[in-house]
Amino acid sequence: MAQTHPQVGAPDPELETSPILDEDEREDIEPGAASAFCTFNGASYRVGDYVVSGSELLRCEAPGLWVRQGELRTRGG
């Protein structure tokens, strides 16, 4: 059975959302100010949590940023 992750929708510019980076952009982040959580549209998620934004799978990673893990495809579509 496939694991399901919360669908959080698109980032709302009115609400707090941690930066979203591509996998190869992680190298540019300094780990000095590590945070144990990320935010998406004002909701908090722990490091290691996954969410789905549209069709993108995002993983929360230290120091509190989202890293794109790829796209999810829907069945039958």
C-alpha cells in the first residue's frame, strides 16, 4: 500500500512557508542555523516529513527548508 502524504496545495504568499529548493541547491545552504521544523502555509512540519504541493513531493530538511523530491503522478491520468 502506498504511503500518503498531506496535500498542502500551492504556497500562499500571505502565509509563512519555508524556502523550497531543488535537490542540487541544498549544497548552497549553511547548516549553522539548523531548525527542527519547516513551515508550509503557516503549518509546521518536522524535519523528515513529506508533503505534496500540487504534484510535487517535498521533504523537510535541516536547517528548516523544503527540498523537492520529484513529481507524483496520479493513477488513471
